[in-house]
Amino acid sequence: MPALVKPVQSNLAQKLVLWHLLNIPNILTLTRLCLVPVFLALLSGHRFGYALYVFCAAGLTDALDGTIARWFDLRTEIGALLDPFADKLLLLSAFVGLTVEDVIPGWLLGVVITRDVVIVFGYLLLLFYTAERLPVRPSYLGKAATCFQLAAVVGALAGVGLSSPEVWHVLLYSTVAVTALSGIHYAYKGLVWLNSSEPEMFA
């Protein structure tokens, strides 16, 4: 009898773990990941209107998953990793696709990618030198950069560059400036953390 109870308990535990991982916030995050290829397919077909709808729907899932996770205490470790990954994949895919379609200038894509590479590489360096898992909290400049980048993508899909060239140029230059400043700010915060932690290899 005990031999039969153990497999049942094991199956029940596995189902509970699976249910915990596949909660509503994580499903919304996975939905956002699945919308990325749909968005790119519409973009490559020059269906910018439909691509804008898909992009906004993906943004809505981003707002909902975080809100639901906080309100109902459904936060998980995998969700904390998947959510920023899905956000970044969506944004970078949009910038790359719009640059390929010659809607967004290449220098804007270059600044966005350079800033993200600096942040990721800097984080890995800090992780290596300090042997600590550092808290990842977006700064106000980082949040502002994300807002400007989202506005640039929405503006590009909505055709702001054709209808209001002056507004479009202001938006582009503002996005570059805030994105670059946020990258410098994150680099500065990383250096401050490195200096205060006094890693063993520098002791």
C-alpha cells in the first residue's frame, strides 16, 4: 500500500508545481513571446496597422501579467526571468524589423543594442567578480528609456514620420538621448556596486 501512495503523491506534487508555474501571469508572458513572430510576419508583409495592433496587445499582456502577479501573489522565479526577456525580445524585434524595413534609422537601433549589450555584459562581470546575485531593479532613467522606445515603435508603425516629420525627429533624438543616458547611469551604478563590494580578487 505505501508503495502505491508514493507514486500518487509524486504525481500530485508534479501537478502542483506545473500549476504553480503555468499560472495566469506566466501564461500571459508566454503569450507575449508567441506574439513576437506574428508581429514580425506582419511587419515583413508591410501590414503596419495590424502589426501595431499586435504590438499593443503584447504590451497589454505585459501590463496585465505584472499587475496580476502582484495583486494575487502569483510571482514565480521563472516568471521573474521570462517577463523582462519577453519585453526585451519584443522591443528588439520591433527595432530590428523596423530598421530592416527602413522605417527607423540604423543609428537608433545601434544605440539601443549597444546600451543593452553594455548592461548585460556589465551585469555578468559584476556577477563574476562579486560572486553574488545582484538585485535587478530598473532605474527611473531605464523606465523612461523603455517608454521612449515604445513610443518610437508605436510612432513608426502609426506613420508619424510621414504625417509629422518634425515630431518624429524630436521623438527619435529624445529616444537616443534618454537611452544613452540610461546606459551610462547603469554603468555608473555597476561601478559603484563593484567598488563597495570589494571583491576578493581585488583585496
